[in-house]
Amino acid sequence: MLVARLAASFPEFLLMSTTLPVFDLASPAGRDAFARQLDDLRASASASGGPGAAVAAILDDVRQHGDEAVVRYMRQWTDPGFTADRIVVRPEELTAALAKLDAPMRRVLETSIENVRTYQRHLRPADPPPITVGGAELGLRFTPVASVGLAVPGGRAAYPSTVIMLAAPAQAAGVGADAISVVTPPPTRRGDEPVADVASLVLATCALLGVTRVYRIGGAQAIAALAYGTKSVKPVDMIVGPGNVYTQLAKQQVAGRVGIDGFYGPSEIVTIADATADPARVASDLIAQAEHDPGRCYLVAWSAAVIEKIVAQIATQLGERKRRPAIEKALLEGSAALLVADEAQAASVADAIAAEHVNLAVADPQLWLGRLRNGGEFFLGDATPVAAGDYVAGPSHCLPTGTTARFASGISVYTFLKRSGTVWYRNGMDRATIDAIATFATAEGLDGHAASARTREKR
């Protein structure tokens, strides 16, 4: 058997494969190899180092020079001929894109929008009824943020699904379509290639959602424009969305001036597989995430035979994929199959990776869901493809990466809601409450606080 032969050849290290490296976590070398990958994952979500410094310079440049700086960076990385008059997508361009959308594609987009809206509206919390504590009527109110900027990747590919997965939850929270801005760059232009525009499908999706404020810019410069505002770009209160490391670090660095969601970088998947998993299904999910280029894919199993079957399926299916070179690169350079001792170690390893997508290809996925703490989104059973979450299921596909699912969440209606407590002493405060406040305030040396309480005694 393939894995057995590989294990015999590399007993002290990791099991080499032409499609997916296999790390045996029973060996010191295998553990070290996995530890290095895990460290790389965590480092990818940090603002330190060269990328962080480069992003800081871009942000400051756009803050000081506005459209001029935005155009300069768009020329440098996207289109050498980019001009300021291209920054804003005109409303008539959105209308034209929607008009030429074919009926089958429109139905698919409308289905996705409706599914996401239905799910997100279901999640939206209502203000809880007030409760009286110590003579005060206490409450909690949820209010949507006033304006939002959505970062939608472009350059290499078009992602109308990301427009839906960002805009529909915001709208379910109560953010008006006229208060939503979208930044998305046109295709990267090389050499003498003709000028290309943002994909018509992306513009049509914006129109279907009622979003009319669209800018054909991307990268750190687009994040800066949304945060600080320029002559062409209206500033917003919150910026969300996936993208490359520069986009994500830019969000981190403007946090505070605006709200942000989290670190939503290159795609990731962890699949936990037991002997009941269908190898072809598991392999297809791993390939699908590697297809994003870059993508990180981890297969976790406590059976060498399970890993062997899935790795063999990956090799078989690769020949059928159009983006085979990109998939192979992602699988070989940032991914691995992890051979663990048992189910307990599988759960521990999966939680350490804290991946964007966690696929539970096991006999009892509900049982496994209770064992795991970390993951951006969980896909239960090998009959549930991650691609369903990408396009139509309902939960947003904009999810934390770089192990940040240890403490962060994906986009949802909650992302766009603020919580504010309310306190109401309808007729003033009783003497005991006033004395309690005054005692606290005096202990902290704040006699003004104490005096403000004493003026509120019940009449």
C-alpha cells in the first residue's frame, strides 16, 4: 500500500506524496514540520514585518493625498493606465450590467440572496425586555452601524458570491443599501493587454442587492480610501471583507478609526475523516479550497489507510481540474495530511489549526461538533460540500483565517449590530443606591460623581 511504502521509506520524518505531504505526528520530525506550518499560519494574521510596514506607508499616503495616491497604487499593481475618472462606477453601468444578465444566472443569484437574507434575518436578535434591578429599569438595544464598506476581491477572478455574503447580512441587520459601499478592483492588466473592467456579473449582483455606491479599486489603497475618504470615495464607519494579506493588514491598521470584522485571508480547510468517509468527496473538498490559489488544506485522520485512499483520490481528480497548477502548488507548499494517534488528538490538532472551514467527514458529525471549539464554519458529514457555504446555504462564506477562529467569528448579522445598554431610574434613586454610588466614588477620589448621585434622590 502507498502509505505503508512511504512510511517504510521515511520512518523518522513525514510521508512524502506527489500531491499532498503526509506528516506523521508520532514522529518528532513530523511534529516539527506541522509546528512550522502552524506558526506560519499564525504569523500570516500579524501586522508585523515587511507587509505591515508597506501597508502603513500606503495608508498614510492615501490619507494625505487621496485620489492621487489611490490612482498611483492602482497603476502600480492593477492597471498601468488607471485614471481617477475610473474610480467610481456610475449607476448607469450597474443598470446596464443587470440588463444583460441572463435569466438562469439571475435566478441563481436571487436564490442565493434570498437564502442568505432568510438565514441572517432568522439570526437577528430582538431587544430583550427590560429588567428591574436595584430600582433601575435596565435594557439592551441593538442598532445597525450607519455605513459599511465591503471589500470584494478582484484582480485574478470575479466573486459575485462575496458581494452577497457581505451585503445581505448587513442589510438583514438594518444597514440601508444606500449606506453600503463596495470596493472591487478590475482585472490585473499586464503588458499591452486591453483595458478590462470589473466583471459585469459583480456589478449586476450589486444592482440586484440595491447597492449603488461601487468603486473599482482594491488592495490596501481601497481600505485607506474607505477609512479616510477621498474626493471620489465616501468614508464609512465599518470595513469588512476578505482579501490578500495586504488588504487584511490594512483593515487591522485602520481599526479604531473604523470598525472591522476580522482577519479573512487566504482560504483554508480542515477535514477530519474516519473510515466511513467517502474518499472522493473528501478529496474534492480539499481540491476546491486549494483552487483558490493560495489555499491551505489539512486532512486529519488516525488511519493511514483512510489517508492513503483520499490522497489517491486527489491524484485522480487533479487531472480533471482546469486550475491544476495552482491546486498542486497550494497542496504541496502549504497543506498536509496529518496522521494522528487517535480521535482525541485529531480534535486537538483541528482546534489548533482553527481553520476557516471545518469539514466533519465522520460517522457522527454532531458528536464531533461537540468536541471542537474552533472553526469559522462547520460542514457536517461528507455529503455536505464546503461549496454550498460558498454560494447558497445561508451562512456567510467570509470567515476568519490564520488560526484567528480561536477568538474571532465570520460575517453575520451580528457583525453589523451595536449593543447599547439602557438605564432608567424613573423617579430617582433611593437612599441606599445613592449611598452605594457615593461610597464607590469617594473611594476612587471622584467627589463629583458622588455629588451627581445625591441630586437624584426620589421625590
